[in-house]
Amino acid sequence: MLRRRCQGHGGGAPIVGGGRYAARLSVQRLPRAVESLDKPYIAAVNGAAVGGGFDTASMADIRIAADTATFSINHLRIAGLSADGGYYFLTRILGVSRTLELVMTYRFFDAQEALGIGYVSRVVPAAELPQATYELATQIAKGPPVTMQLAKRLIYRSLDQGLDEHLEDVEAAIQINNHTEDAKEGPRAWAEKRASVFKGR
């Protein structure tokens, strides 16, 4: 799945009204939906990703930025909090110390710094961002869909697992994967020195 994200829902504006579950019934619906996605989720950031826009970019599996992009998780600037899981996702990308520094200073940083700290995986000239993102999505789309879904689940689950639990999940996933046609096509294509043709089954 390819989504282009820039400025988001309110840039950290406080949620007013709606009672105790206002956030759950509004902005928190997005991170819950994103977390359940089995397909790869790509954010192409062009311009300023600020507050809520920064949070939605953080939800993506892979982030590509234009060289003119800027970033800030600036909710504290207006004495607000990230209500949509921004802290949760950013901590998993950058770790606790780096996340706390960016949250508590709410400073802006540019695309090159975002690349240097590992927030984005690639920086390209702004004019090339759509094409670069399309090419990445196309490359990913050629892969074996079921195997990619399993790999994505294993990677995210491993963040909250010990090694033994992760290896048990891997073993179960291998059993599922081994029953797919794609798991037979991959080695066959390799042996025949041709590109694999995966069908998602």
C-alpha cells in the first residue's frame, strides 16, 4: 500500500469535546487501522511533516523524503500531547533517548538529519520523489505477497518478544509459507535462472 503523507490532523492541536473517549473515536482510529495492515505501507514526505503529520509518517513501514522535507513532533509547543500513537511509533523507530529529545525540544530537523538518524530510509530530490516512491512500491509489489505479509508480522511482533517466542512464531510462519505456490515458484525460478512470477497463493 502506498500513501503519501505530509501535514496531518491538526499538527498537535488538542482534542476538544467528545468526552472520555474522544481520541479513541477520532484520531486513534488511524493508527489502529494502520497497525492491522498486512501490506507494506510507504510514506512519501514532501514539505513539512509536523505534529499529526509527523505522527502519520511515523506509522509507515518505510519513509522516503524529498530533500526539501522538514520534520517536527511539536505537540508540546502548544502544551499538547500526541494522541494518535506518535510516541509509540517513533520510539520503535529511533529508541527512547532520541524520541525524548525530539519530543521535548519540538525542534525542526531536515531531510538529511532524518536520514542520518534513521527516521527515513532514503532522501531524493523533490522533483524525483513521486517516481522514486512509485519505483519502490513497484519493486515491493513484485515480491511474494503471502511471504511478505508473514515477514512483516514477524518483524513487528519481534519488537515485543523474547528470542524463543520469536523463533516459535517463525517456525509456525514457515509451515504456512511452505504450503503456498509461491514458495515453490521462488526456488524453481532461481534454479531456472529466471525472474520469479509470484501469484500470492
